[in-house]
Amino acid sequence: MKKILTALAVFCVLFAGYAFAAVEEFTFPDGKVDLVCPDGWKHEMTDEAIRMASPDEAVQFVFEVLDVKDLEAGLEKAKAEIDKAIGTTTFGEPVEEKINEMPAITFEGTCAEKGLEVMVSVIITPAENALCVYYFAAKAAEEKHAAGIAEVIKGIKPAAPEAVAPAAALTATEETEDTEETEGTEEETAGDEE
């Protein structure tokens, strides 16, 4: 997580090679959540995180799954990492909410030194871990990119079961077939004994 947040402090370098894309949907399998990247925004997927930025790089999101099951623990961890990465950030009181029916806690703040608006949401996912959503925006950019920001936030939702667990479904099918074969064998054996 430290690497990700440290990289956010250098806007131009962070998104230097990103591809522009049409609206794109991603499934974050570790958190069993879907995410949406708006049309024209830049994005990058790594093993650790998914990053998105507005075309002018003035608004950025980072999505990362944390290995915590407690919202407050996730929030404290995220706040400490932000302070280390971009400098002292002043935050308001955290707000408990639901994001597409997933429990979440969110706090907003500002980093005066960098002129950034900062938001962190920790969402308990269907995988029962925490999806940490980091949001950084130049103060003047929020109104300009309001539609894209809303699209990203609205797009955070539980993934369809088939998108995250095809192997589990296959295993369940195989177990059912094995059980049916075993039951048939038992019936045949009982018939032979008579």
C-alpha cells in the first residue's frame, strides 16, 4: 500500500503511460466487486490495485483490497498511509454509509500543502474483506469532472457470482455428479443383496 500511495504524490509520473479507454468495467476478484472506468479516463491494473485518472490527471482514484475486516482499522491504516505519502492531511469526521448496499465508512479531507481534496472510503465487500478507495483531486477539478467522479462511485458494486467464482461452481457440479454416481452404486448394491 505504501508504494501505491507514494506514487500518487507524483501525478505526472504516475499516469505517464496510461491508456485512454472507452467506458470499461473491471472485476476485482479479491474483493468480489465490479468497478467502472469512465469514457476517456486513464486506467491501470496491477496485482495490487486498480488506478484511474481523469484525462487531465487532476482527479485520481486508487482501489486496493486490504486484509482487514474492521472498518475503523482499515480507516486508520489508510489515513496513516495518506499522511506519509502526500503530507499532513486534515480530515473531517468519518461518516458511516452504504455504497450499493455494502457497509462503508468514509472521511473527507484536504492536503493544503499539495492543494488536494482527499477522500477515503473503506467498504466491506462480499468477500468479507475491505476495499479501500482513495480519491485525490485538485480543488478546481472536482466540478469539471463531477460526471466522471459520480460514474466511478456509482460503479462500485458487488460482482456477479459467476464473475468471481467459476471454479467453485464447477467444483459444486462435480461433487453433485459424484454423489449421484455413488447413490446409484449403493442402490445397485442393495438390489444385488436381495
